[in-house]
Amino acid sequence: MLGSLIEAASVKGSKEFAPGLEMSPEFWKEIVTLPTTIAKLTSVKRLYLYGSNLVRIPPEIGAMENLEELDIYTSYRLHWLPYEVTRCRKLKRSRASTRALYGNYKYRPPFPTLGAVGNSGTCSACNRRLSAEFLRQVWISLFVATDVVPLLVNACSEECLERLPRPAFGYVEHPLTGGLQVKQPPVSHGPPQL
């Protein structure tokens, strides 16, 4: 059903996509990841995933070139986003349940140790095909519109890792591979400011 909703929104050139409002609550709560076909939603400006049970959004979100608003609020199982969301250059507004995010400013939950999680086959930074010899995954906390979100990067080279932007102030100051040994900044009393 979700695939047909994406197809219909793509064909109509919809400006808004809110799958949770177009299907039964029982079916919506069973969705744990979006299909890669979200790349077809190039006209969508507002993506509403409010109250979902999503645990993963695919890197293909980066193809949503007109995306201006991303609402993942109360999607408590969604702890990170793919780095490819930074390709959505028009993204200006976001709403996330920041308490659920890895490394959030208030509780500092640890980042899981990485090892080939969610690899799309292409480099998050330069979009080149990833080779079997070099796949390096790192976490980095960056502003995505109005929220700081942990992003998963799949890199194809050291050069792509070196070109990553500086993490948001008040978060781990460098890309990291996760694990309990990672020293995070002290708990903050408020969200970072843009």
C-alpha cells in the first residue's frame, strides 16, 4: 500500500506526502522503513511522518530536491537519519523528537558501534559507487533544518570523510564510529541554537 501511495503522489506531483493520514492506523504502525522509491517524490515540499514506527529512512530521501519541511515528531524508534538528507537543499523546517536521537543534547544516549548498517551502495558525500575495499561508516551530528540530528555517513574515501562539515556546536566535535567509549560533551540544558 505504501508503494502505491508513493507512486500516486509521484504521478500527481503532490506537494505534501503524509502516508500516516492515508492508511489505517493499524497498517501505519507496521511500517518500519520507507521504500527507496521515495526518491520519486521530487515535487514533495512537506513530508509528514508524525507518530510513525519508523526505525530507518533510506538514503534516497536525498533525491527529494524540493523538500522544505520534514516532520518526524513522535517517531520514537527513529534514532538517526541518513547523511543524504543534507542533499535536500531547500529543507528549512524540521520537527523531531530529539530525546529519541543518538547523542541528543539532553540525555546523551550512546551512538551504536557501526559496521555496514544501512549501506546504500553509494557514497553519502560524493554519490560515487562504494567499493568493497573501502567502506567507512561514521556518525556525525549536524543541523538538519531546525534540529541537530545524528546522521549516518557511508564514505568511499578518506577524502570524502575529510570533506564532511564540522559537527554542530555542543556535540562530539568529529565524525565517530560509535561505541560506549565515545566521550560526549556534558549534558546541555537546552537545544543548540542555529
